[in-house]
Amino acid sequence: MKNLVEQINEQIAAFQVNAAAQVEKNNKAAGTRARKAALELSKLLKEFRKVSVSEAKK
């Protein structure tokens, strides 16, 4: 679970950097990277929810 949280934090950081570059500099490639990070973040958060619920039931 600790590894999963680290992966989530990495994706959040990647999203923040790329989203800021898209907004501030109108960088289209950064927008693509931000969307990719958001998609991966969504997957990781769903996995976190599964793991968290199973840990709570123990």
C-alpha cells in the first residue's frame, strides 16, 4: 500500500507540472502528458480504494 501511495504522489506531481505548462505556456505536448497522468492517476486511485477497503475489513 505504501508503494501505491508513492505512485499516486508521483502522478499528482507529474500532472501538476504538465497542467501548469499547458495553461501558462500553451504547451500542447504538456497537455497530452497531463491527460495521460490524469488517466493513470484515476487507475491508481481506484486501486487504492480497493486495497483500502480490503485492509479496513481485516
